[in-house]
Amino acid sequence: METTEKIVEAYVRYVKGWFTLPNIKCKGQYEIDLLAIDPSKRRGICRYHIETGVSISGSFSRLTTRPYSSNALKKRIQQPRQRKTLGYFTERKFGAPPVLQKLEEYGLVQGNYGKIIVSWGWNDDVPLAAKQAGVELWDIRDILDEIAERSQSRRTYFTDDTMRTLQLLAKGAMRGRQRGSG
């Protein structure tokens, strides 16, 4: 599991209070990053399929609506660009037959769950295209901010390594700001 996937899982689990199931292997070269269940809704359980595509590399950090090509994805030099397209997520991560088959095994069928992409921002045309594709967008920077805010306001001790590391980082950053202002 990649670090960014662990951060998203920690956020969903400890900040949102959702149940999670990470890293689900599917047939072929497919994998589901995270399934999550929000039990707090009054009208039944809300389920989510969450995929994370976070990069801080300048030219490949933002999600785009550039055309996706499964053939280009096979070319090493094209992979980073292809993995930052909305089409990559909608076709390969959310829509590939092995993924849909595995989701069905967990009771997730078209229409009874939400799809979420976590990215380091996106181009201006992406939100409308994502909405039309039935996909919600989360920015990892907002997630980190919310984790930091919660970590500073709570005295909870997290035994989860990822959440504990983020909590320590947030507390350390807060201390650094206090030193600098004085």
C-alpha cells in the first residue's frame, strides 16, 4: 500500500469514522485502493470505492481530462501522464471488468456506491467532467489540512502508525509557528 493510500485510509477511518477495507486484489493487474462504508447516514449505509492518484511532480500532479489510452499506458514514458487522466480512473480503476466483478462480490453494484478520486489538485475542467462521470473529487492537501486541524484540537493518542505520524507532524508544525511568532 502506498503512503498516500495509507493517509487516505487513516483520514477516512479516524477523521470521518468510516469502516475501511484497503488493497483489494482483483484478477489481472487490477487492484482496488480502498472500499469504505459510512454507517452514520440515517437512510442506510453509504458505500464508497476510493482511488488515490497523488503525485507532487510538477507536470504530473494535477488530474486532467486529457484523453486516456490503454495502449499509451503500456508505454513506460507515457504512464505518468496517463495515470493523471480522469479517463484512467473511470475506465481502468472504476470500470474495468475485473474491478467491477470484485466490487460485486462485496455487494457494490452500479448505483449503490460512490466513487472518489483523491489527487493533488486538478485542472479547471475536471470537476464538471468528474461530476458527469459520477465521481467525487478530494484534494489530498485538504485531507492533510483536516487531519492537522483535528490533531491539534484533540488529545487522542493514535496507535495507527500513519495517523500518529501525521498527528506528530501537525503538533510539531504548530509548535514551530508558535516559536516563530514570539
